[in-house]
Amino acid sequence: MRISRRDVLEQGIAAAGLSAAPAIFSGKALAAPVRGGQLIVGQSPDPVMLTSALTVAGPVQVVSGKIFDGLLSYDDKLNPRPQLAQSWSVSPDGLTYTFRLRPGVTWHDGKPFTSADVAFSVLEIWKKFHSRGRATFANVTAVETPDPMTAIWRLSKPAPYILSALASVESQVLPKHLYEGTDVFTNPHNVAPVGTGPFKFQEWKRGQYLALTRNPNYWDKGKPYLDRVIFRILPDAGSAATALETGEIQLVSATSLAYSDLGRLSRLPNVTLFRRNGNYTAGVTGFEFNLDKPYFKDVRVRRAFAHAIDRDALLRTVWFGYGKVATGPVPPSLTQFYTTTDVPAYPFNPELAKQLLDQAGFKPNAAGVRLSITHDPAPVGDAYFRSAEFIRDALGKVGVSVQIRHQDFAGFLRRVYTERDFDTIQFPANASPDPAIGAQRLYWSKNFQKGVAFSNGSHYDSPQADHLLETAQAEVDPAKRRALYAAFQKLAMTDLPRIPLISLDEVVLATKQAHDYITDDTGFYGNLASAFIDQA
């Protein structure tokens, strides 16, 4: 895997605070790629579909990132690199982006990849149905296709972040010939995708495994090295740990494991642990309110909840220190925008929480209960249920009774974003690589749309926040843009539609037979084109 100075590599020892120069780590010195074989990746939960053009759900992105390439990829400094786009240029006024596409690329069904696919995806998919794309590409008004290898984007206002938004897992180009004129959400290719990436969809047995096979016509000649990638669907964190220990899987994200197991697993002689805070998919795990519920309309209630949760203890006891306490909607790793200056903080103070609930009219009854609510943690890993239990116990101590509900991933999305049958939720939200791409979708009132997963689920509606976000979107002066996002962070933490909890590290564990599985800044979501596995 490739690592950078920002990365931390642990091999059986705690290495927090150490750094490494950019290199390939392959388990042995300068290992030469080996062709053939299969890589088995632990996956939990089962994805709901296999294209992230329509969702930002992590389980979907992990798989679809191997099937689809993006217009661009990114190095460890977030600098864009050519992928499906060979070159690009931006007009001096920032209103025209011209992409020269890579010739000779074909979809997995043999049809040519062209600028028509790009235009269709921008205008008919990302702008309409993608929870982040609705904000990211809001200023794109037209896409011209003067020839099959040229796409010219016309913007109504500048959008200085757009070149950071074109990774496969962020803005996935779909085949126009298979999606045009269909109901995109029920299109059968959402579960049997046709992509441009290094691996082709082969088979999906839900709840058991997903199989991808080598694309022999991949544009990057000689790659991929692997014959197959198998995603083994794991029912729980214990089975994931056992599978890694026994070699039944060779690669797994910590989100599929119990964080309490990471130290033990990293000390196994055949296991390597990769860790970093901050990358293309850096995010903030948050506790979100349904502001349509009458009892959450009073900001004092929301602030009381924030004071009742000891986030430092949450980081220690649930996430075992693999991250940082979040202080706002922008993760600390996004240093060019992150600030705590004048941003309201909510230190752990249960007595103040009780006072705020008293002031809001929620007095304890004879049983000491002030308010009873439901809480739905996203079913994306054992730690989210442990976190829900921690929060339930914390809120119980200030008189809030919390019922934790469990459902599968599809049920969670339907309950929250379609039926809106929830009080509070907790989920990890990618907030990088720019606030306009990551954070805006959770706070922008125009991104409240039923059925669009991981959009503005709280139904936060603030004209002031909208103004700050929309102005920052189009601002090209870096200093002014930083100031606008500083004001936004202050407002978001004043109104508190969402309590930021933890900015998690990316943690990936692998057996030492697996090599070069992280080669760009999308990390675990990358396409595995360069990955290989020892055959001995």
C-alpha cells in the first residue's frame, strides 16, 4: 500500500505520532507485482446496491470503487491525477471546465465510454439524485459534447472545489445507454453494474458474497494483477476477526471489526494495521436530530443532549482512541477550513444538561424520566451499536429514556430518508475533501429531499446557513472562503441540528500476503488495480 507523511503505519506496535515518507509498503522490500489469484475482502454490512452514483453509503462505495473508475483520482495531497479524463483545463473566470477523455476506454459490455456518458451523469444523475452531488454540481448548468472525447462544463457561478469531487466513489459516471429513459433507482444495473474499472461484476449472493472478475480490456494495460476480488459478507464483528485470524479474508476495514480487537489483531505475526486521520473520505460521526419532532425544535434540548455526552470517554471506550473528538461539521484533518475560534463547544456537564431540559419544560416524572425517544444507529459496524448504548446510558442519567432500534441497512435508509420515522440517528458522514462537497449536504435546506440517502436528514432550515454555504461555494478567494466556512461552523454549532461526535481514523487491516491495496487518497475505497497477493 502507498503511505504518506500523514499516514501512520502500525505493525504490531502502537505507532501514533510517527510518520512515514511516501512509499509502497508491501510486506517485503520492493515486492514485485504477482499476477493471478484472488483477494478476499471482509465486508459488513451487505450493500444495498452496487453503484455509488446514487448513494454515498460506505458499503456501496467500497465495492463500486472497484467496478467504476472516476474522471480523476487523487494523490496523498489531494492533487488530481488523470483517470478517465486524460487532461482538463479551467477558464480564467472559473465558469468553464474542459475535460479531454481517455480514448479507447470501454464499458464492461463493450460499448465505448464517451462524453455523452459524462454529460448524462452530471446533469441527470449527480445533480438530481446524489446527496452530495446536488450541492457539488449545483452551479453546473450545461455540459457540451463537441466530440466523443471532450466534455465542456458550463457553470453559472465559479465552483473552486469541483476538481476535488471527481473520484469514482464520489462522482461515478454511469453508462448512458443503460440508464437513459429508465427509473434510475430501480434500474437492474444498480445491482449488476456495468462499469469502466479494473474489475467486472460477476455474481452477488446476498448475505454471503460478492464476486468481481478481472477486466481484460482495462485501459491501464497490464492491470489489474488480481484475477478476482471476493467480498465476503460478514454477519458480525466476531466473525470478521476470526476470518482475518484464520486467513479466510486478507483485507478488512476496522469498521467491520470491534475496535476493542484492533490492538490484539495488529499484534498477530501475519497481520498489518494501516492507520491515518484525514484523507479523501475523512468524515465526522454525528448524532442527528429529527427537527420535525416538536421536542427537538427547542435548541436548549439539543444543547442539553450535547452536554450529556462525554465525547472524550466515547472516543476512549467505544472507538479505543482511533480518531479525534469532533468540534464541528468540518473534520480537523481539513486544516485549510477547520476552526474552533468562536465555535460553541459543549463540554461534558450533566448538571447543565438537566438545567437546560428544565428550562425547556421537560421536568422529570416520578420515575425520573423527562423525555422518551428512539435512536437508530446506522448498521455499519459493531462500534455504532456500542456507541448507541453509550449515548443511551449518558442520556438516561439526565432523564432521557432512549430506545435503540435495530434494522438492516436498507431498512435504516428507508426509515430515515423516506418514511422519516425517527427521533435521532447516528451515522458516519464523509465531510471531505471540501466543505462544499462533504459538509454542505447535511445542513443545506435545499438538500432536504425524501428518498435521497444521507442528505439533510435533520430538516435543518436556516436562511443564514444557506447564504453562507452558497456564497462559499462560489467564492474563489481562499481567505474569504475560509472566513465564510468559519462563520458556518460557528452557526452550525450554535443551532446544533447535529452533534458532531468523533472524526474517525481510517484503519485497515490486512494479511501480509496482500500488497498495494491502498494507492491513492480514497484509501480502502480505491480500485485495487495495483493490488496483488502472494501465491506461495
